Amino acid sequence: MVSSTQIMEKVLFGFAKQWIAGNTIDDALSAAQVSYKNGMGVIINRLGEYHTSKQIIENTIDEYKMVMSSFKKWKVIGGISVKPTQIGLSRSMRECLQNFEILIKNAVSSQTFVWIDMESSDHTDETIEIYQSLFSKYERLGIALQANLMRTENDLVDLMTMGAKIRLVKGAYRENSKTAYKSKDRINQNYLKLMKLLFRDSNEFGIATHDSAMIENAVSLSKKHERKFEFQMLRGIRDELKPKLVKNGFNVSEYVPYGTNWLPYSIRRLKERKRNILLLGSSFIQSHKHA
């Protein structure tokens, strides 16, 4: 007999496969190839976090290395996005740093880019410290900052002074009201404020949002400030908008997650903003209209 949990998983997977490439590296690279054919770059993320097993961490690093070394063969341009707790932060800061260094050396030789993903605010200080330590040696490295955290403006200003490459996101983790803005309006206000700072003072960054108002604001700001930036969106969301941005000369990258650990990621994406459910629903309907 099929349990209600299994039914719920099946329903969720119907949604999740809109933005998750599949279980394997080949699934991720196939999806990335489609992005590239549509004029976009890619950011590939292997799902999973909070690894404490040395074997799982080593497997994760090996997979990321394989992804990067396959980019050229698959005719894909872009990079990877790695969570610190995927590659050792849950064991030690030193181990995580060493593992990032392994990945970045591979990125340099394969001409790909590494983004350090930001996790919950419990890890913000460590993640920024890792970034600062590595960015002093390697240029092909960026870091995500979350607009829902009250501290982010100070972090952004500090990082911009060292020339950091920033990916600005709204934030997907449940945080408390002492450290984070909770209302949609307040988060949007902060996102816009931070985005204006990036356009004014930064040279290279990513605007990672599906929000039409934020995207329109970025387009307006780009007319005043000539900057090297790209829009970054999840695979399978806002597919009606991406070709228009590409046609208008903007750089767009699709964030392509893959792996078997899709359920917690998907639930977090849906909890992150109720609007994501609406966006997914409309993208799902659009894709089936043309299927």
C-alpha cells in the first residue's frame, strides 16, 4: 500500500523536476547544455548539505571536479555553487578551506567559476571568512549574500572594498526576527537598497531573483551604471522572461541543482516564498501548454 508520505513525495517531485535536473552529473550537464543553447550560462549545484562523513565529502568534491572538467566537452560555460557544509565545515573550518582550495584550483585549470553558497545565519561569519581567505589568492570566486539578514549591508560594504564578486539573493532559511527581516516588503526594500549599492560600487555581481519588480529595477540601474553583472534564476522558473533578457543583451545564468537529495531542498524553496509556488505553478502550466 502506498503511504500518504509517498504520495506527497510523488506530487512534490512533479513540481521539483521543473527545477532539478535529475540525479546524476550527466542529467545536470544535459540540462546545462539546454541552458547554453538558449544563450545562458549555468551554475551547477550538487544537492546535499551538513555532511560529516569523510567519504561523502570526498565523493562530493570528486563530483564537482568531474562537473567542471566536463564543461568544455559538453560545450557549457559557467560554474559551480558549493555549500560550505557540503565539503567539510561541519567537521572543521580548516578542512572546509582545504577542500575549497582543491575545487578552486580545478576551476582555474578548467576556466570555470566557483560560487560559495550562503547557508543559515549560523554560518555567515565562517562563510565570509572562508571567502576572504580564498579570494586573496583566487579571482574566480564569488559569494552569496542574503537580503533578509539585517547584517548584510555591512557585510556587502566590507566585501566590496576588497573587490568581491557577490550574488545577491533574498534568503531561503528560516531565521529569527532579531537577525532577519520577516516581512516580504521589508526584505524587498533591503534587496533594492543592496542592489543599488552593487550597481554603484561593485564591478562584477549576480542579481539572483525571480521578482519582476527587482529585475525591472536592475534593468533601470544598468542604464545608469555600466557594470559586469548577470541575472541568475533557477532552472524552470521565469522561463518566459529569460529569453527576453537574453535578447535585450543581458547575461543570464540558470542555477541547475541535481542529485538524489531533492526533497529537503524543494521544500525549502517552496517555503522560502509563497510566490515561488505561484511562479512554479505558472511555469509548470506554460511548459505543458507547449509540450
